[in-house]
Amino acid sequence: MNPEHFSKIDRVIHEKGRLGIVSILAATGQMSFTDLKNTLGMTDGNLISHIKALQNAGYVAVAKTRKDKRPLSLRLLTEDGKKAFKDYLELLETIINENKS
């Protein structure tokens, strides 16, 4: 087992709540705050803090739109967020595969 791999794990994504957010956004493309909250079973405050951490890292952006003549804010992964998530998954796969031998 190469301990160096573990030091490369992206701590921003690795936290359970943020991993859930990033996974959902990678799968759906975009989602409203309310839908994220309901899907993940998070409180408003908890979800807000995780989204802020992801935004500060440049991984999540907010897109403003309208639905039924009402404002709607959607969260989506940025290109940096997509790359970071892809790299995160590849690193986990490397760790798993190197330890199968």
C-alpha cells in the first residue's frame, strides 16, 4: 500500500456531505438547493456550509434562472469541479486496484 496516495485525497470533496453534493451534481448536471437538501437529508445550514466550501474551492457554481415566473438558483459543477471529482475517483480506483494484488 502506497501511503502517498492517501495524502493526495482531495479533502474538500472527501468529506461525506460534500461528496454527496458533488456526486449528485456529477450525475444530474444541476440541481436546486431544495432538491439537494431533500435528496441528501441535510438541514439548510449544513448544506449551505458545504456548498460554500465547494464554491470557495471553485468546484460548484450557482446558475440563476426562472421557473414558472419565479427565480430559481441551480447548483452545478464547474469544469474544475468535474476534473477534481474525476481525479478523486481515479485516485480511489488506483488505491483499490493496487491492493488487489
